Amino acid sequence: MADITALEAHFQNTIDQEIKIEPKDWMPDAYRKTLIRQISQHAHSEIVGMLPEGNWITRAPSLRRKVALLAKVQDEAGHGLYLYSACETLGVERNELVEQLHDGRAKYSSIFNYPTLTWADIGVIGWLVDGAAIMNQVPLCRCSYGPYARAMVRVCKEESFHQRQGYEILLTLSKGTEAQRRMLQDAVNRWWWPSLMMFGPNDADSPHTAQSMKWKIKRFTNDELRQKFVDVCVDQAKLLNVTLPDPDLKWNEERGHYDFGEINWDEFWQVVKGHGPCNKERIDTRRRAHEEGAWVREAAMAFAEKQARRRAEESSQVA
Amino acid sequence: MEKKNWPLWEVFIRSRQGLHHKHAGSLHAADEQMAIENARDVYTRRNEGISIWVVESKHIHASSPAESEALFDPANDKVYRHPTFYDIPDEIKHM
């Protein structure tokens, strides 16, 4: 049996040379576990992420908005499936992953535990929530694990339409009536801080970051990505004529970045632990969909088995 | 609670006429027909393909990374398999 230290050294050396790790390659258990946790969480986020937006499909204000929103939600289902399939290459079953989501062992992005109260929320989700997601996801295209990196390339290509359709909704509202502009500002006020929370805890409170950077699963720290996001959002907000709800937000000449206020981490942890406005509703909806779809999955399997049996019988008769 | 999973299928897409089918990812489906239909929705929403192959994952046999030296090293020292190994006078412009 090969010495585990030698295997680990070889593994790290492969990563240091920017060579991808593929499913059948040797990898440390902790690397596999970290990836399963992160990729499945990511997949669950795509799936649960369909719910807040699905809420507005039937009430989209025009056919153009409706087909765009439908296509976006369909993409999210697709992204969830790319990611589940990447996760399964690590030797975990799809059913197991779904069970982990449904019984609360696996997390998904906390942002989806906030409600979508108005049509402006759909625009803001595209602009800020997808914007933050893209900031997180672009570096993941260079992740050391091949199947995850390849899935992310696909996701990122499709995601940019999501952000643009959201921003376009907001731009339209910003040129609308007084009531529409108020609705826009209100949505920005509610979603700004939760969007900043999407990058996760501050670096000092993020115990996994150092190891994930060493394994090149992560390329930037939470705070680096959050800063980048704030910096790009400021100009985009100006064009929409909205204010970002942070009195401490101002340009810092010395740093060459915007300073911004302290995030309410109590709220963040409350939502992570299940006490956000929609945690229960989201998981109940997912569970119900899964349970009510069970008969379809069983019937399809039974039909497939019957067809296979018939084919076998026919071919034996011919022979 | 159903315990029987839909089997896993590997999906290969030909992006346009004249190119190989290329591995795109995998998905679950009850049978080959459903696998093709699901692959259409999952992997070709933006005209990425004009033809789909699906193969049940259990039918794929792969070489092991552990034996990659034994398999691929023998090609390393065979430079004479490449055209640049052979000296041809400069007067011959194209060969």
C-alpha cells in the first residue's frame, strides 16, 4: 500500500502545478468531503433559488418579462442538475443529497430565505443576487476539481443573461412613475445587506478558507470578493438613481476601494440556523414537490422496466 | 419512500455537423428515451447541439489513473512517430 504522506504530497503538488483533479484520481478524504459539501450546497441553492422567482412568473408584467423569467428559472434548474452531476462524480448518490437538503443536514444559500414581495424584487435578484453569485462563481471556473470547474464554466456563461435581465427590469422601473421608483428603492433597501451576506462570514471567522485556498477550490477570500462586489455596484446603483442603504458607504482614496458599514452578522447566523422569514416555507415546498412527484418517478421506472422486458422477450422469440 | 433510483446516464453532444460527440455531463432518467429528452433540456437550451448520445454510466469502462504510466509512457520516447523527426532539405517547401 502506498504511503499516505507520499500520496498527499503528490496530490498537493498536482494542484500547485494547476493540474486538475479528476474523479478517479486519488484525493484526501477531507478534500472529497469539502467538495461534496460545497458542490451540493451550491446545487441546492440553484434548486431552492427557483422558488422566490417562481412566485412571480404568473404575474410578470408583460410577455417579454415572462418568457425571460421562465427561461431564467429553467436555467437554474439546469444549473442545479449540472452541479448534482458534478457532485455525484465524488461517489455520492443523488438521493442522498436530496435527503440531506430535505432533513436540514445540508444548507443552501441563505439569500433564498427572504421573500419576493414586489415585481421590483425580481429585478433586484437579477442585479444583486445573481451579481454576487457571479462574483463567487467566476473564480470557481478555475477550481482544482475538474467536474466542478467544467460545470461552473457552463453556469457562468448562462448567468450573465440573468443579471442583465434583472438590471433591465430595474432600469425600466427607474424611468417609470413615482410609485415604481419607490418600489425599486424599497427592493434595493431590503436586498442590499442580504446580498453582501452571500459572500459568507468575514475572513477572520471563516475557518475553512485557508485550506480551501491551498487546495485551490477557492481562489479569493470572502472579504476580497465582497469588496469587489461593493465596488462594482456603486456605479450601477447611480445609473438606476437608487441609494444603497449604507450611510458608511464612501470612496476610500487610499485603499482604492469603497468603505462600507458593518454587516449584521446576528441576522446572518439567525437565517443560516433556520430562523429567516422563509426557511420553513422553502423546505416544505421542496419536500412536498419531491413527495408528490414520487408516483411519477415510480411509474416511469415501472414503464421502463416493462419496455425492457418486452424487448428481451421479442428478441428471444426471434432467436 | 421509493428506494429505486433512476439510473445515471452519460451525455455526449455533437455541437455541429462534422464534429465529434463530446462528453457534456450526466443525468438521471428511467430509460434511454427519457435520457435523450432530459439531455435536450439540460444540455442544449442554447443550441449547443444537433445530436445527442446517451450511455448508461455503468456501461462505461475507464482506464485507471494508477495504470496511466504503463498505458501512456510507451508513447513518450517515440519521437520518430512525428513528422518533425525527419530531415528534409529546405528546397522542398511543403511535405
